[in-house]
Amino acid sequence: MPRFRKGNSTQHMLVPVELTGQLMPGTIEKTINDLMQQHKNADTEALKESLSDRIKKKARTIEKAEQYYG
């Protein structure tokens, strides 16, 4: 079970919380967090590859135009 801090209803500001300190290994919460991080990393890598391919294609187009208009 995660370890939560006691709430303070009179608090008027947001306080940053580090969830990694509250997610205990072997719990469903930790497993879900790990799966979400893996999914996020996979999406980021796919986006990087897509952008890299677009940049290479654009560079080839520019090279062809430079050769044509030389």
C-alpha cells in the first residue's frame, strides 16, 4: 500500500510530491507506473524516428533543388 502524507486542509499552496518515494516495489501501483513509463518512452522514440526520417527527406529535396537550380 502506498505511503501517503497526512493532508492539510488549511494549506493554500501546491507542494511538489515525489511519487517514486511512495510507490512500493511489488504493488499494482508501482507496476502501472512502470508500464506507463515504458509506453511513454516507446512513444518518444517513435516520434524521434519519425522526425528524423522527415528531416532526411527534406534534406534530400533541398539537395535536388540545389542541383537543379545550381
